[in-house]
Amino acid sequence: MIAVELLDPHDPRVADALRSYMSEVLTVCGMNGVSLNDAVNDVADYCPPTGAFLAVLDGEVIACAGIRRLDEVTGELKRMWVSPALRGQGVGARLLQAVEQQAVDMGLRRLRLDTHDGLAAAMRLYTSHGYVSIDDYNGNPDATHFFEKRLRTIQG
């Protein structure tokens, strides 16, 4: 079973993972609205109590995702990445489930995200897990698609 952990987003291993993620996104999508250094270093939104950063570790971060609160009931999924060597093995699905549970634990009732046409596998993951297309909610000039999922409260 893949273990997903909460991790301090200031951990140096997070910076390494975000650098890999953003390098890939910049290569595939040609983003204009964010710099590599800003994406790697701007992690304050993923700190408790208004955010969280989840990671799969194998000595280093091999998959990760951040959550930041947009309002009392809405969170945003950011920087979701799985190492290319692990793609297609269910790591992304397991990480997404953990992100959704963390969002529920934070009192959120829905998650939003934006993504780009160039990240087709990511869009397939999101839609296969119940995310539906919505209108632009954040004005991100680099995003081409916007999604939302209403979260179910997990009953204990």
C-alpha cells in the first residue's frame, strides 16, 4: 500500500519535487504566469491551518500535492505531481484520495483545480475521480481547464 504523509512544505525534499514538477510543466505547457523559482519557493499557502502538503516518500518525495483554502468551504488542489517512473501504477489515484480526505478533515466541502491541455493524463485522472468542468474561477493565464469536485463528508 502506498503511504501518503503530511509533510512540511518547507522540507528541502519538497523543493526538489516541485522543481521536477515545474520543469516538466514548463517544458510541456510553456507556462507564462509562474516562474520556476516562485513555484518552488512559494509554499506558504500549503501550511496549516489554511493548507496542507501531502507526499509519498521513498527517501525523497516521489509524489506530492498541495491544498490551500480559498474560502470556508472551498479548497484548491495545487502542484500535484507523480514521478514519471511511477505513473500508471495507481500512485496518482491514491494521492488524490488522500488529498480529498485531508480536505474533508480541514472542513472543506469542495476542491477546485486548474490545469493545462498539455497535461492530458492529469485531466483523465481528475475526471475519472468525479471532477467536473467549471468556469474559470481564478484567472490563471496559464490554465486551459478548470475543475471542481464536491466532497463527501466521511462518516466515522
